Amino acid sequence: MTSRIATVTVDCHDAYALSEWWKPVLGYADVPDDPNEPGHEECLIVDPDDPGHGRLLFIEVPDDELPAKRLHLDLEARSGTRDEEVERLLAHGAVQVDDQRGCYGPGTGWVVLADPEGNLFCVVRSEAERATG
């Protein structure tokens, strides 16, 4: 028997704003019949194709300074390429922190980005890109 991730929880200052930022990045939505609203201290978003898995929960914490390592996600494009997804996310307001593309040979690597509150995440090659080598 094995375990799987049920929910990734993110400590933050503004749960609603951060959940709203991440929804279009991942194609996620509010839980049906339980929408997130401004002022909510906890906001859950889910994959609409599989709402029982891939849940992302944002929880407001009172700390003035949030811990440096609150989370780390590796994202891959559902369609298209890593580089196309990086460009889409940069246009959405992500900030590039590091570029590790090609560090391990042609067609390898990832790009490190940050969301509006400084949470780091990586964009890796898509499943289709990895299948071609």
C-alpha cells in the first residue's frame, strides 16, 4: 500500500488573492457549493477533472514574515511545451528566479519561478517532451 498527496497547503498572508492567482495557472476552480471569497482565511481550489485529488489549500498565518520554505511545486504543461508554459506564467505575473534549462544536456532542465507572494515553483518539461528524450 502507498500514500498519495491529498492536499498541498500553502501558508500565506492573503488566502483569497493567492488562490485566485493560482486558479488560472493550474486550470483549477473553487469547490462546488463552497466558493472562496475575499476575507476567507482558508481557500481551497481543486482540479475540476479530479476534485478529490490535486487539492491546493491556502491558509492565512499571522506571522509578519512567512517561513522561507512554505512549499515547492513542480508544474508541467498539460499541453504544449515547458517553454510555452513558462512564457504563459510570466505573462500571468510570475517572476523568473532561476533558469536551469539545458544544464544536463540539450532538452533537459527546468525554470524556477515565483508567485506574487514569493513562493517558488518549477516548470519542468511536459510528459510529451520527456517521452521524446
